[in-house]
Amino acid sequence: MDLDLKGRRALITGGSRGIGLATARALLAEGASVGLCARGGDSLAEAASRLEAQGGTVFHRTVDVADPAALTAFVEDTASALGGLDILVVNASASVGTGPDPWGDNFRTDLMSLVTALEAGAPHLERSEVAAVVAIASTSALEAGILPTANSFGALKAAMLQHVSAQARALGPKGIRVNAVSPGPVYFEGGVWEQIRGAMPDLYQGAVASSALGKLASAEDVAAAVAFLASPAAGHITGTNLVVDGGFTNRFDY
């Protein structure tokens, strides 16, 4: 399916691996150019090199999205390097934090990076005829899931969904669509669920068994949903949360 993304210009945070990297591949394959950032300079450079070999324009910079000034500068420089901005994908996450300040980590990295990226990106997106924002949330925002304790990750992802809904209404008159994608457990090399598979096999198998499809999502599964929502094919969709979980969550949406 041609998503009409040829010539579009996209910025992706957390683009060195997993969902972010898969999204960059998907958008490049559709003919878009991409700007990527991540905290790890070596892994980002390696990812950018592989993407460039795929063809297309790739701009990248090492950025900690928890630093508002650095993220704002990256948005500005990406728009300059790519000649504008049509798509903003806010993907970087502190995940389920294990450090001394998990609530602060998720607040700054997940929620406030969305706030900052939207504020910095909106003036550029306004100049696009097909502007779209996609925030990567999580099914952890929708229900407690299989994690044994309450955690900052799910709570701050839920806050992201509220902000997406509010910004969809605020930015809609400016021609900017704002949506979210909420993955369930996602398995990719070097990811959290690969680690869980090795360290906590019972938890991993429980997640697989909880999926109606009997398997975890791949990063490419999620990236396909992101590419669709970012494209003109979803031109009348805004303020929505697209769940990509293989039937993992137990909820009713009417």
C-alpha cells in the first residue's frame, strides 16, 4: 500500500533501536526522509549508517530528550536539515525505571519530552499540508497488566494519552493531527522482553500466553501502525489511541 509518504520529512526520538529504528526503516521505505536522536551515540551512529545504506536522507544527533534545551535544538536543526517537518514521532522512553528516581525519569523522558517536542515542532508542522504527530504510549497506561507492582511507566504513559487527546483538539485547527500508538509487550533484540525471556522465563511465557495471537509484537508490527497514522491515509484520524497488542489487554472500548 502506498501511504503517500514520498518526500515527507519525519523526526523520530529514540531512533537507534526497537520501535524507533523500525519506524525509521518503514518511513524511509515509503520515501520519507528522517531525523533521529537517541542518548547512545555509538548505537545511533550504527543505526544511521544502516539506514543510509537503505537509501534516503538520514539526519541524526545524540540527544537526551530529558533535556528540554537539547531536544528543542534538535527539532529546530532537523527541520532545517530536512527542509521542514511533516511528521513527529515521540518514541523515546525511560521504560520501567530501576534507577533511584524512576518517577522523575519517566516524567522527564516520556511525558515532558512529548510536551517539549510538540511545542518546538508545532511551528514547523503548521507549514505542512499533511502534519502528523504520533506518540508511543503503552497498554500499561490502560490496565495494570502483568507487572507485579505499580510503577511510574504506566502512570506517565497514561498522562501522555491525556495530553495527546488535548493537543489533538488544540492543534487540529492548525492542520496538525495528534495520535498515539499503545503497544503491548514488544520483543526485539536488546529490548526489555528479550531480557525478561532470559531472566524471568515464567513472566515471558505468561505474556505470550496472554496474547490472543499467541506471540509478542515485533517492532515492525508497531512501526506499521505508526507509519499509517503518520500518513495521509489516516487523514481524518486524530485524538485516537491505536492499540497494537495482539489481543494482550482485557478491556472494552465502546
